[in-house]
Amino acid sequence: MARKTWRNRVKTLLLVSMAVMALSLTACGKKGAPHAPGPAQDITYPGTYPPE
């Protein structure tokens, strides 16, 4: 009886940890291409470096 309880706890812990990892990975995704914040006319980068 004790062995089944231990196995059930391990299975539950494994399933919960896998669900947490899956949700954390899906939360990192963003939609669309990256873009600089603010209006386009205020963006000064990428800029050119002065010659040395």
C-alpha cells in the first residue's frame, strides 16, 4: 500500500513539473517581428559611426 502511494506522489509531481515547464515556455513566445518602441520618426538607431 505504501509503495502505491509513493508512486502516485512521484507521478503527480512529475506531471505537475512538466506542466509548469510547458506553460513557462509558451509564455515566453511573442507575436510578430521585434520592433523598436516609439514612433518611427523618433528612432535614431541603427546609426552610423563617425570615421576614426
